[in-house]
Amino acid sequence: MAVREDAGSRRVRTGTDPSGAPFLRARLSLPTVPATFLRRQRLVHALDEASTVPLTVVNGSAGAGKTLLVADWAAGLGLPVAWMTCDAADRAPGMFWAYLREALRGADGTAVPGVRCPAEAGRVDRGLLARLAIALADRERPVVLVLDEFDRVTAPEIAEQLGFVLHNAGPGLRLVLVTRSEPLLPMHRYRASGEMAEIRNADLAFTEAEAGELLTLHGLSLPGSTVDGLVRRTGGWAAGIRLCALAARQRPDAESYLKEFEAGRSTVADFLLAEVLDGQPPERQELLLRVSVLDRFRPELVNALTLRTDAEAALAALHRENAFVQHLDHSWYSLHPLFAEILRVHLRERRPGLEPELRRRAARWLHRSGALAEALAQGAAAGDWEFTAGALVDDLALGQLFTGLRAQHLSGLFAGMDPRAAGAAPELVRAALDLSRRDVAHGLARLRRAEGTLLADGGDRRPAALLGCALLEALAARLTGSPDAAEQAVRTAEEVWREVPAQLLDAHPELSALLLTHLGSARLWAGRFDAARAALTPVVACPPSAATALPRLEALGMLALVDHLTGWNDRARHKALAAAGEAERQGLPAGSGPLAGRLVLAAVSVERDELDRAEDLLDATADEPAPAGDPVTAAFEAVVRGRLRLARGDVHGARVPAVPAAVPSPWAEEHAALVTAAAHLARGRADQALTALQDAPRDRTACAVETARALLVAGRADEARELIEHLPRAERQGPAVTVRIALVRAQAAHRAGDTGAARRLVAQALLDARREQLRRPFLEAGPWIRPLLRNSPRLHGLAEGWLTAPAGTGARAVSRPAAERPPAPLVAERLSGREREVLERLARMLSTQEIAEDLHVSVNTVKTHLKSVYRKLGVGRRAEAVRRARDLRLL
Amino acid sequence: MRYEFRIDGDISETLAKGFPELEHVVMAGQTVLYGQVLDEAHVYGLLARFQALGLRLAEMRRLPE
């Protein structure tokens, strides 16, 4: 099966950024310094001085010469330098830290060993940041990290996280922030403690002497008074002086031009840029105006916008002259941010209506050259939604709406889609957005429309779109609990799998991971555990990467659930803990592993009678940001909550509401019936328990065992024995099942007076349960078991230390060491309603007399109730009773 | 809310068109851009645009309605 085989063997390409965009290198490379750059020694010294403090902030207006100053200094440092040009996408902490980690790795391969890439754009956990800081702190020599254009990072939480890492990395990290505006770090504190060096706008301003040198570099030698005037007029602003030099060079009489300029009153940048631009040959002007819509560009892309072929030479020349163009890595260039901004204004003014057309062309070129992320951004900015959605779908990137670092960003991008955009691809993207919001009704309706359009258009020519449909079909099937539809979706996917170019499949490991996760969930809902395992195992086996992080974690959580449902609690626990650990390594908040995994941990805690822990785990799932929304987790959560209430003795509240789905789930029904039946049995209502189990699947061992228990309580021992004799021979059942089988057999033997057999069976149950600390089956077994445990030294020995307290106390230990916790009776009998009422008043420090008055009964009646409460709680005094009742959560 | 922003220097007609939501008038070596702003976010957005275009903000104030 293609999907399955491939899921395990997908290789994640190295050298691409976490979101798969190939612009990584350009964003993470030091800009090269042009020939006309003037190294200003005083500023280099200031930066060198700053080497002794952890933080340096280079803070100045646009065009103050910050970037080139720091790039030139860093290039000559002799230390590993990590350079990162921030981006609007870095507003998402996950994206910011993913790039930052990549920058550090690029600077020095050993910079951050063992720190994983964040899995989600929206959140980065302290743990990941702490590991990053520790890795930096362990370095022998510091790494210098430069964050250029840091003003684009507007999220206060990122500034705060950066402060945390900086503080904990110690001398291993030297951070240089290059920014137009004051960063949101606690600057006053850094200033006060002398931990920060600053180079501010006033320091960056050119002195007369420096301006003279710069003009000389541009081939202009001018009298001092002219230079002084120029510095006065521009305030020593680097961009102003540079532009002035360029504009003056274009004139026959530079000196008088500068004089005129000095007397002028227009805003410097705007005026000079227009001057310099107008001084360029027309085709060069056109090029500059047109590339202003791009963040970064290569000659081929520029040619696509100018419809010419000479971009390479033009860009090289522009960079040499250093008017506007910065050279990045390889053949990538970018415009100086200030000039780009002004040029865009000029473009709109001089070429009205051209901008969307340019962006459309850029989007197509970027798409062809494999730069999907940038293509989507340009297509969206052009309002060309048919193309943009089509690019996402045909690139097989629909899955990126659900997983990976770009999920949030892409959802936001397409949330702005024009509702009039028609066609299969926009409709598919809308369906994906609906489904990711768990709006199944709308999602499915749109999906059907998209499929109809595709088939009408000859969908066989668009295998990637068909795969996208299959992915959404599988997700919808999972959300509605329709296993057949999920199987059908995956079959459809397999049919078109071979039609899709292999490199696309390689670039998108998330697609098969998501498909198989949805299939596994649907199979799990149907109770086909082995088939579910077969679908989920390859997802867990695929190499960890940010792209597949979420489906991997979900698959791991569901595999844990399969283990738990087949009675293997310890295996389930290990898988769930592994999932939680992996989630944490990938920067998700601690304790936010997959929902299924956390529910499994709660269920196992109930089985071990660690009720407080179970409750904490369930409480933590209650304030989830996004529910998984599939019936598997919803039904299982209801089951765990029911079991917890039952264990707490809340026999009235222990009910498991059914979860709506297309087909019923055998295990969900079974466990709901078990909880209801156990609640009835706890109140001694065997008949109601039997009624509850009537419709439950009899071929399931657990139901048969519970039925037998109810029959024994009802005094129908022969029927019970008959049922026990013919228990379904289920394969590979774990201890949670086998222990209960042994106990019901023991109970039947005990009832028949065969104490020897009962002891033997209880011993077997104790042996099976001890390793996994399964206390719940013994606590639910009923009062018959207590004398057996008490009177048999062997059984006592088997139970001692995990089920009962060490010898002498005759009580039950719970999860905490016995020393911390008063021993409790092995099995607390249920208190009657009246007994509870008495106990509550006892806790409120009422006297016996007051309780009697409060309940309108005689003092003797209260004393009788009290005796029975003491007996049931295994205590002898008031205060003890209250304490014990609190431990057992009866109060 | 109505605001006015005073920028050092005379800005060109072209650059003024970069702020279609504002009127402008040039006086005494300053350009006054004024008009209706939607909310605080809009104000900060305008400030960032001034900065990005290399304009020096001398003064800003909210105008009485």
C-alpha cells in the first residue's frame, strides 16, 4: 500500500527552513558590504567595547546605516556569527525560534545540540528555550547573534523569551539587536546594571569628517563648508548623505547642486530618492519601481517583472553604486528597506494599476521555482485567489493548513480569501479551513462541491488536487466517526499516489502522516484495534520533523489508547509519556501532549487509584485551546470522567453520555455500560446493573465479567458460573482484563464455599496486578475479598506495600508513600446518604446534639450513624473520620 | 478621532499620496498631515509608515471633534 510504505520512509530534507521555504539562506546570511561603504572606526570600536556585555542594541532610523555597520563589524570578528534578518512571519514565536535556531546552527554546527525545531508556530514552551540557553551556556567561546530589523518582531512574548534565553545563556551568547524602534526588552534594567551597550541614532550620524570621506569614496572632493552644510541639512543621516552623493554625481556641477539642496526644505529621503531615480536611465528606473513589490529577488525573477533580459547586469551595477540594492547570498538581492518603501509609493503613483499585475507575475515565477511560501504571499497580495489556492493544492501543501509551522500563517492568509473566488482549489481550501475549525457540515458541503468541479474539469489531470480531496475526506470521516468513508478516502489516495511527482510527495511528508492518522482514528472508533495499529505505526516511525510533528504525536496518543483499551495499561502509560515528552521537546507547553495520550494517563491513574492525579490530568484537558473534535477522544474522555466519579464514590454522577457519530463504537458503548453497571452494583442494585449490561456487546470479555459479577450479587450463582466458564477467549488481553477475570472467578468460588480456589485465584490476580499497580479491580470487587486478604498470610504478603499498607496497619496504601498518608481501609464501603450528611456536619465541627437537631433526628440515631461511619472508614475517632473522609474525597 | 501629524520638511505630492486617508498642507518647512483615523492601531500604523519612509515626525496631536 503506497501510502503506508511511503509514510515510514519519507526523508526530511535538510537545508530547508522548518516551513520548507528555500529562502532560508538569504534571510540568514550576512549582507555583503559594497565598495563605497565607509568603515567608521569609532563605531567599530564601540561595537568591540560592547563585546564584554551580553546585549548590544543598535538603534536608529531607517537608512541610518545600521545593517552595514554591524555586518562589516561581524565579518571581521573571528567569532562564530549567526545572522538573522527578521521577517513579518516571525511574529509567531514558533517561526521566530525555528529561524533563530537555524541561524545558530548555520553559524556553528555545534551551537545548539539536541534542541529540536518547534512544532507549532503559535507556541514555544519554556523548556525548549531553557535547553537552547543551556546549550549556549555550555559553549567554550561565545556565538554572536545578530537580529537585524528586529523592529518587525512586535510580539512582547518573543522579546520576553529572548530576554530569558539571553539571561540563561550567560557568556555563551552575545546578542546584537539592530532595530528602528526601542525593543520591548526591559532596557532600563539592562542600562542600570550595565549589561547593555547602545549605539543610537546620534552615534550613527555622520560627522563632518566622516561625511567628507564618504563623499571622497563616491568620487566627490568638495570644500569643507559644503560638506558641513550637507551634514547640517541631513542631520548626518547616512542615507541622506549617500543619496546626495549619488544625485550630485549625476550633475555637472556637484558643488552648486549641494548648495541648492542645503537651502531646500523638502524632506530629504523623498526628495533625494526622486532625484536619484530620475537621474537613472529609464529602464533602470522601471526596474527599481517594479522590484519594490518583492522582499528578495534574483535576476531571473526581475526579468519576469520587467519583461527584459538584462537584470543581472543591472542589479550588479546598482549594487556597485550602492544606491538601493543590497546583495545577499549567492544571486539574491534585496532593496534597502527605506528605499523599497518610498519606491512602492512611487510605483503606485507613476504606474497606477500595475502593482497587482507585478505581484501576479512574481507569484507565478516564485511558484515555478519552488518558492511556495513567497508565491502564496504574492498571490494573496495580488488578490489572485484562484492561482494562490491552486498553488497550495497543486503543490500538495494542503496539509500545511493543519500541521507544521506555517499552519497559522496560511490559515490567516486564506482567511482573507475573496468569497467570489471560484473553482475547485479555492473551494478545497475553504473546506480545509472549515474542517480545521471542526465545522464539519460546511466543510463537507464545500468538499463535495470541489470534488464535483474537479471531476467535471477532468480531475485526472490534477492528481494533487485529488489527493487533497482524499485528505479532507479522511479528516471528515474521522470527525464524524465514519470508518468506511475513511477507508474509501485512503483507497482513493492510493489510486492517485503514483500520478503525483515523487519530489512533491517527498517535500510533503505531512500528507501521508495526516491521512494515516485520520484512518487510524476512524479504525480505532470502529474498534478495529489491529487495523488501527497498522495505520498509526508508520506515522510514529517517520522521522521527527516540524512538518509531521502534530500527526506523529496524535498517532502516538492513539496507539497508547489502543493499548489501554486492550488492557495493557503499562504499555499505554509508556507511550503516552513518550508522546508528552516528545511534545515538550518540540516546544509545546509542558503537559500538552496529544489529548488521547493525556486521557490515557488519566485512565491509568484511575486504575491505579491515583484519583487526584487523574483529576488534575482531566482538568488540564478542560481548558484546551482546540479540541481534537473526533469522537474517539470525546467518547474516551466521557468514559474516564465516568470512571473517576465512580471511583470517588459518586454513584449518581457516574454516567457516560453517548457521543454522536455516524456509526456506534463497540468499545465506547461497552465502557459506558460498564460504568453504569458498576455504579448500580456499588449500590447493591444487581438487577439494574444487569439491565444496563443487557444491550452491551456480550462477546466482549469485560462486559461478560461485569455481568457475571452482577449475577453473583443477584444470587444467580449458577448463571454466573455458566457465563464465567464460557468467557470469550480473547487474544492478548492485558492485565487490566485478566485480573478482573481472575477476581470474578474467585468471587464465584468464594460464593460456592471453595475458599482454596478463591485464594488461588486472588493470588493470581494480585500477581498480575502488582507490576502495574492495578488497585481499582480489588477496590471494586466487593466486601467478600477483605477477609480473604486479611486471613491469608500469602495473600497478605502479595498485597502488602502496594495495595495494603505494611503489616500492622491493616490498611490500604495509595500512591503516596505510606508515611505521608494515613493508611486507609482496603475497601471503603459506600456511605449511605444519611451517613454522608452526618459526616459533613462532623466536618463542620457540629456536636452530636447539633447534628441531631439539624437533621431532625434523635441523638441516638446520630450515634448509630456515627458508629457505622467509623466502621466503614476504619477509624475510631471524630477527627480521624474527618481526615480519612477528606483523603477519600468523601467531603 | 481626528489627528494631525507634523513632519519636518515639505513632502512631495507623490509621497503625500502614500497617505490617501489624510489631507496635507505644507507650511514653514513642515508638512501637516491631518484627517480621520479609525483607532489607536491606525495611529501606530501611520507612525510606522512615517518611520519606514524616512519622515521625521515633529509633532502629533488629537484634534477636537
